[in-house]
Amino acid sequence: EKDFLLKFEETKSGIDFYFGNKKIGERVSKMIADELGGSVFRSKKLHTRIDGNDVYRFTFLVRLFEAEDYDAVLKDGKICIVKNAKLQKGIELMTGKAVNVSGATLIAKKEKMGWGVITNLDESVAEVMDSEGRIFHVPRSFGAEIGKEVFIFNFGQNIFAFPRDL
């Protein structure tokens, strides 16, 4: 039996692929999820009956992780930085503790963040000068040192920063 692609369609929610058999659909969806970082959901629905046998239509939904490396996400009420989007691994912004960021909510994309330099530190606050020369006082994040370049982002009413080499 040959494996083949019947058709594909662009929809509002993504791209739908129609395969000739269940096994190829299962393999392709797993490969996409493994390569891009995501999870596969499988469902089946009774399609018809042929010679007294049930014939099912299988659906494989691949949900990709929306965050990329160095994006800020909210996981269990804590701000985390994505270190490896494919494996859905990150670290807590304040403690540096390794966390699994699957299911986290995206709060800031790296491309939209500003940048600056840490100019002063104390135990809980870092003073940061951004690229336009403005001074901000932000909570001291894990790995903060005077002179380090940082990414800067807003979340809620607060400004946060974390080292670019985190």
C-alpha cells in the first residue's frame, strides 16, 4: 500500500493535510511536532461502514508552541524566559530555576523587546539605561551584573529586564 497526500487546504486555523492512510498522518504529525516543538492530539470519527466493518476518519492536530527562544512567558504565575522553544524549556526570570514552559502564556516576544545596559545594582533592584538613554529601575533578575546588556520588556504595569546572555 502506498502512502500519499490527497490534498491540502489553508484554513483560518492553519493548514489541513489529507493523507491516504492513518500511518502516514501519524508519522508526519509526529515529525512536525518533534521538529518544531509541539504536541499531537489524535481523534477518530466513524466515517462509514463497508461490508459490516466500521471505517473511521482519523484527525491528527499538531499544536505548535507559540513562543520562541528568549521570549518571555508566564508559567504558574511566574515570569520565565524560553531557552529552548523546541524542547519547551526555560528558566524563571528571578531565580534562574529550570522550568518546563509547555502550556505557558506568551507575554513578550524577543523581537518587540528593547535593550539596555545595567548601570547599578542592589539586592533587589537593577538600574537599567535603555538604548535611548532613559533610566529604569527594574526587579533584579537572575544573572544581572553591572555592565551587562539586557533585554527590556513590559508586563502589566511593570518593566522587567534580563541579561542577553542568560
